[in-house]
Amino acid sequence: MKTSSLIAGLVCVAGLVVAGGFALSGRLPVDTPLAKLSPDAVEAKAFLTALYDHYTVDSDWSPMGVRAADWFAPSMVALMQEDARLNEGYTGAIEADPICDCQDYGKLTADIKVINLTQTSAQARVVLSDSGVTPPSTLALVYDLVKVKGGWRIHDITGSRGESLRHRLIKSNADMKAQDAQSSL
């Protein structure tokens, strides 16, 4: 084999390794065009896009309650149900809508980027802009998604202040159980 053919072959292989390295490492460059994303990344982005589409057409819509299993992983649904049960219908750990990290919103737009990906999990960064409030606001959320029966669901949301919804629910539920145990003594 000629040296030039060997070098060309190595360059080709190196190019494949570099191009495929993101899929192997699970990290995606933030600016990866949708056409270059894997089917799983496209599906994860489509899942979050569908979630945020509700915020542009129905101001009374909520992903919580009866719709929770459509959007959240079973373990998150269980944490939310336990929070509601322990707080007997009063506000518990979820004081605001975790999807917009807000109590009220005007006109939301979501810029969604899948930043990490495996076959069973994904992480996405969502930059929300709300031009319908005064003054307009922008904030960033990080979603941890998991595959549940072939579809993406929310495993956790890290809010704009760096707070994990999952950890907040776990802590609140533990605190409420401790209070209940203390008051029954």
C-alpha cells in the first residue's frame, strides 16, 4: 500500500472517529443542526417542543396532575403524588410551574438544545424567553430525560436558580413524613 493511500485511509478513519465521537461520548456540541442529530436526540427535542407548544395555545394547561404521566417519569409522578398526599391538597414543594419556572407567563418561546445523550437518557438545555411580561425575561432550565417504554419523560428539571425539582420533592416529602411522625408521638 502506498504511503499516500495509507494516510488518506487514516484521515478518513480519523474523520469518522471525530464525527462519530459525539455519539460515542454522549456529548453533543451545543450548535449541532437538527439534521445531524441522532433519531433519539431529535425525539428528545421533539418531546420538549411538544411540551412547550402547550404554553403558546392554552394558558390554563398544566403538565401536572392527571397529565403528569404523559410528561414525567414514573418515579417523578410518584414523588409529586406523595407531595400532594402529604400536603393534603395545599401547596407543597412545587410552588410554581417547573416547566416555565414561573407562576404566570405571557408569551413564551423556548430554545431547546440536546446537550448529552445516551440510548436511555438525554439532557437538554432550554432557554425560555417571555416577551409577554414586563420587563421581558429570559431564563435557562436543564432537563434530565429518560426513556420510558420507548418515549421520553422528564426525570428532573434544574431550575434557573440551580435547584433540582427531584431533590426538592425528595427533601420536602422526607420533611413532611418526619413532621407527621413527630406529631403522632
